Amino acid sequence: MKVILVNGSPRPNGCTFTGLSIIKEQLTQNGVDSEIFQIGNKPIIGCIACMSCKKTGKCAFDDDLVNTVAEKMKEADGIILGSAVHFAGATGAATSFFDRLFYSADRKYLKLKFGACIVSCRRGGASATFDQLNKYFTIAQMPIVSSCYWNQIHGYTPEDVFADEEGVRTLKVLANNMAYLIKCKYAGNIAIPEEPEKAITNFIR
């Protein structure tokens, strides 16, 4: 059992990383392995719709961790995205990274795996960012794991995060629920349903 966590904050040891680390520790207590990936603070190009990934199975840009994380997701049971809040949304780097990750990754490896996100902010914009990140899971047919509140933590420093006792509890409940659902998946051993034939339409014809 394995969960992949992706830190979309440019700060490698900031508040978002602290929140993901709380989840990682709680997953370990539940017997679930996990790994945190840092997207870092270097510029990350967004998706340019070149469609190369549909031919090669991977993103054409290979100077960051998008393809590495995509490969790791194939074997993972759950995926947790984390981002700081910038202007009531995910960071620009996180958005570019996640756009390319979920567009280039083979969706057959994501279908019905469990997804969740956490957001970190000093004060406001958390719920809008939370909503933005969850959309990656819904388009990939990934059930979203919930907690006892929206998965948000508040603070200006990593130390502040631990003072947000309700936020810390929310992340621990999230980790417990993720571990529970993964274990249920293995216990049930039910085949993944087949999909109807693919159809793509637009609204102008």
C-alpha cells in the first residue's frame, strides 16, 4: 500500500510540506507507505497542448519531476496534492505541474485510485484552492477522500501549522480515512468496471 504526496509549494520545508509530513506520519501509523515529492522553486512550464504525450505516453518536457511522479502514480494506491495559496488559488508552479501531470499520465493507471488535496494559507483563499485541486481527481475518475473539514492549514511559518490544532486534526483524519479506504479496496478485491465507448463532442456543431 502506497500513497504519493506532491508538495506544490516553492518552499521545500514550509507550511505545505509540514502539513504533508503530518499526513505521512499518520499514514505510517496506519501501516501505509508514502513518499513526498517536491516540485521545487525553479520555473515550471505549463502544458502547451502539443499532444506529444498521447504518442509517447509521457510529457514532452523532461526537465522537472512530472514524468517521474507519473511513473510513481502507476503503482500508488492514493495521491495527495498540496499547495500554498497564491491569490486564492494554487501556486503558478503547482498549477503548471499538475496540469501536465494529469494530462500526460495514462488515465487507466489513475482510475478509481484515491485522491485528496491539502492547502496552506496565512489567512484566506483556502476553499477556492481546495476546490481547484479536487478537479484533477474528478476528471481522472478518482474518488476524493474527505476529512472532518476542508483540508486546510493556516500559518505563516511551519511552527504556526502545529498551533492550528483543528487543521492538524483534519489532516490526521484525512490520513486515517485514506488508509482505511485503501485497505477496503484490497479486502474487497472487486474488478474495475469497464467504460462505455469514448465519445468527444463540442458545443458548437
